[in-house]
Amino acid sequence: MAIKMLALRQFEKTDEDLLVSYLNDTAQTHFLSARIPQPYTPEAARWWVETGSKLGITRAIVSNGIFVGSIGAIPGEFEKQKTAEIGYWGARPYWGQGIASEALQKFTHLLFESTDLIRLYAAVMEGNVASATVLQKSGYKLEAVLQKAIYKNGSVFNELHYSRVRDE
């Protein structure tokens, strides 16, 4: 088995073609936010690299020198300024290799070491077993199930909320 070298870095122009390829795969985007435009165009990728990835704290996931996914945190405001929502995805060709779990563990450590955030949470569409497993492996705990909270592609789903706090 090859040793995987995982890094988190800023997005680069060279990531644009792979973004378009990965995010036009319907299996890839099934559980992702509807905020991601479909079809995913080169213009959307350019906007993401130049502007979108600068919102919040966002990193490209790179395994063995290849861009393979994205991870980010959007800090809350006002009374929720010490909380951030985490989101991530790994490209389908790399599923099942532990990359998302390792990336989330590194990113969680980075956030708790370099910011004053005390609580991180992720919202997962029910049925996304892989994402729930990634969160659990990374020390996140199921906090709540929001009944019928997601409407996507003509169907209604429950939303699972996982969280991790700095002291855990």
C-alpha cells in the first residue's frame, strides 16, 4: 500500500479543471449543498478559486500532490462568533481511502490551534453514511436530528448535526 501524503493548502488556478470534472459527477454532488451550481462550469471554478474559497477558512485537500477535495469552515456571527460550520467533500476517485477523515482531523486541529473557535459543527443529510463516519472517526458527536429539514431534488430528508468542542 502506498503511503499517502496529505496536505491542506489554498486553492490554485491549476485546481480549476479538476473542480469542473469532480463537481459535474452526480454521484459526487448528491449529498452536497445545492449552492454548488449544476452544471459546474469553468467560470464557476474560476470564481471559486479567485473569490469563493476566500470566504471563511477554506482549503484544498491534496493527496500525493493531487487536488482531491475541499474543506472549509464558515465562522458564525454575533453570539455565535466562537462557532463555525464545517463542510467538506472528497473526489469520488479517492473515496474509501481515509483521505476525508485525515483531512478533517488536520483541519479541526488547525482551527482549534490557530483561531479562538470553541465549537465546530457539520450538518449531514441523512443517508450520507460516509460523511457521518468521517465525522465520528474525527471525534465529532451526533447532537441532533432535525426532522425533514432538507429539501433536495424533489425529496425531503432529515439533517444530522454533529459537533466537536475545543475541550474534547
